[in-house]
Amino acid sequence: MNVRFAAHRPADAAVIAVPLAAGAPDAERLAMLGAGAAYAVRAAAAARFEGEAGSIAELYVPAGEAVQRVLLVGLGGAEDEAAYERAGGALAARLLTSGETALTIDVSGHKTSAERIARLGYAALLRGWRWDAHRTTLKPRQKPSLSEIVLVGAPEGTEAAFARLKALADGIALTRELVTEPANIIYPASFVERVRGPLEAAGVTVEVLGEAEMRALGMGALLGVAQGSRREAQLLVMRWRGAEADPIAFVGKGVTFDTGGISIKPAAGMEDMKWDMGGAGAVVGAMLALAGRKAKAHVIGVCGLVENMPDGNAQRPGDVVKSMSGQTVEVINTDAEGRLVLCDAITWVQRTHKVKTVVDLATLTGAMIISLGHEYGGLFANDDGLAQALAAAGEKSGDKLWRFPLGEAYDKLIDSPIADMKNVGPRYGGSITAAQFIKRYVEEGVRWAHLDIAGMVWAAKPGALWDKGATGFGVALLDRFVSDTIEG
């Protein structure tokens, strides 16, 4: 979908949207509809339209010998970015498969910031995203028709604001694509090849470590997860150097399919485990977004990419593996594999790039969904300032986080009688003991946060900015975190 800007409404505009604040429709702004203004007021009253954010009243008004389709879209009573996103998303959802090809959003005379107006177009891009690559029998009326949005009368600075948001939308789109694709299409090597082109075109440096290189480095924890698969594991390393500064690191769990290994999952719903690489997907999307908008930051993204399969060579419950850090792990449950991938990836980035801030993202535990449902991602951290900055970025971006505790009592639950630690604790507090496991690999003086986003990367119902399916959670969060805490 293309978004462009114009000073005046196109003469052939057949579909017009008028954003309105909460309350009675603004007669002065509706006057732009000419003879249709009176119809719009009556239609709004008949539809009980009161301008709630994302609500729509639709009507047809005379336009010479033709008619115009008019949509009044609510902005709510609060002047915030989220309200404008709900409005833009609602318009895209209404018109995406309507047969209409172009929408004009007329904001002439509407007093607000360029950033908020830009969010109308940004939200429409995100809500209009679909992945139909494998759908070959769609009827014409099922296919997306809306291809252009024209923002008319936007204040100065809107195009610049939208350019930055467009880079973010591109990053989210790449993340959704990766998460949506099935495991026979996206596996460790193809994941790398799918993202290499767009990343390098944006100026991101890409490096890949194969199994031989990881074995030489002693990454026994990550490679233990991969040993049951015919697909070779990969460590994808991305670097965006937009400033001469010490780097920060984003680390993503990239289990491209998770059967559970020998501790195999139930068959029902196992197809969902194609999105167990959602953390890695978010890191890739964030790197593309940061590079796309030329962020003034030095960021290293690392994705541990593996497939967890129950082969005759697969890791067994009770095996002991040695991680790159030198610590040993008794693998009690092969379905607790993400933390084994993350621990070696985190050790590698600390030792190779001497980073002092690490944020990892992972669809790590079903226990997190039990705790928070699909409303928040879980946040664990060893530094209060880092936790507060991430939580604030989550609120602003809409990728919300809720902080959980860490502590010695939880840490003792993963002690092993025959190795340095077990990869799981008891049934209760499973998300916390998983975080405690990862924390054992964070080196002295390094600020670290772990984001368990298991409930957030896939949606069973549409939201303001996504349809059913991949959400792209985490990309906007990391982008906002960089913007607020590094770029200032």
C-alpha cells in the first residue's frame, strides 16, 4: 500500500475519510463536504456516532452526477498517538477488501501534531498488511483492493514524521513475514537468506556463524538443541553502526520450529510452533527499522537459529551439555530449549563485542501466557533503570510489558545435583526460573533484560494494527527504546 501527501483533495476522490474528535461532529470541518455536510450530520446521529477512537460512520453523499463514499472516523477524546493509530487502522480494515482502490483522508483544519497525523498512514499500512503468498484460490472479492492512501491538508513536518514511521512499518512487516511463514519455508539457513537482502540494502552488516564455528567456540547448549534436526543451526549477527558509541545488544530466540524434541509436545496446536522464532523475528525487524530511519545508535542484533526435532540423534532428557560460558546444564526437559539457545548467544555477544547492555526477546514459556494472557509481555531485569526504560517504551509504542521478580529463592530452584544447573525448575514460577537460568549467563557489570513475549507474537483475533496472525510485537518497542534512551 502506498501513502502519499497532497495539499488539496484529488478531484476524482471517490472515498473520503474525515477524522473527528469525540463529541458532536464538527460542523465547520464537515463543511468540506459541501452539500453532503447535512447528510453527514444526520448519518452520524442515526449511527450514534460520537467520535470514539476507531469508530466509523459511513454514508454516501451527492457529488455532481456521482456519489462520494464518506467515512467519519473517530479520534476519541484524548490527543494521543494510539487514538490516531486506531482511527487509521479502522479505515484500512473497513476498506481493504471493499473493492475501493484509493482512500483520501482529509485532515484540513484539524489542529494536531504532524506526528499524530502521520500515525494515520502508519496504522493503515500495518492494519492493511497481509501475507497471501500461499493462497492461490482467493476470489476477487477476498483479495485486497486498497492500494493508495492520500493524506490531504497535513501540517508541516508530517511527511518527515511519516518517513520515520514507514521505516518502522517496514521492520514490522519483515517480522510478520518471518513469523507467518511455515517451517518448511523458514528454517535457520533460509531465515538468514530471507533477511540478508533487506538488511544489507539498509546498511546493516550481516555475519553468520555455522555449526562448525559454533562448535569451535564451545556453544554446546545451542548445538544440543539443534542436533536432532537435519537443518544446520546458524548464529545470525547484525550490526548497525549509526553512531560512534559503545554498542548495545538485542538477542533473539530463533527456534524456527519447536516439536519439543524428545519431550515432544501434544499434537494439537503444534503447528503454532512455527512462530517460536518470534523473538529473533523481532530483533531482525528492529534492526531493519533502525537502519531504515538512520538511527543515531550502535546496535548489535544476534539471533540463535535452530530447529528442535525428535531425531535418533536428538538430545535426551538427562543429558549434560557444556555452554560457551563453561557452565554445565543438566537437560531435564528438551522442550525448555529456548534458554539453551539464548545462553550461548548472550555469552557470545558479551565476549565478542564487550557490550554493557543486553536485551533478549523470546517466546520462552507457556507459563507467561497463563500469567499475562495476550495483553502484556513479561519483563525481567537486573537493573531498575533498564526495566523502567523498557516499560516506558512499551507504553509509548503499544508493545506493553509487565515486570516480574527475580531472586535467590527462585534461583535455587534450578540447581542440579550433577551439573551447574538444570534447564527447568518445578511447575510453579516457570517463567521466573527460566529468566533465572538466563541471568546466570549475564556477566558482571552488564545491564540485562529478558522479555518473554510468548503471548504476544501471534493473535487469534484482529487488533487495531493487525489482522489475525503475526503481530510484529517487539519491533516498535525496541525502536522506541533506542529513540528514547540512546538517541535522546
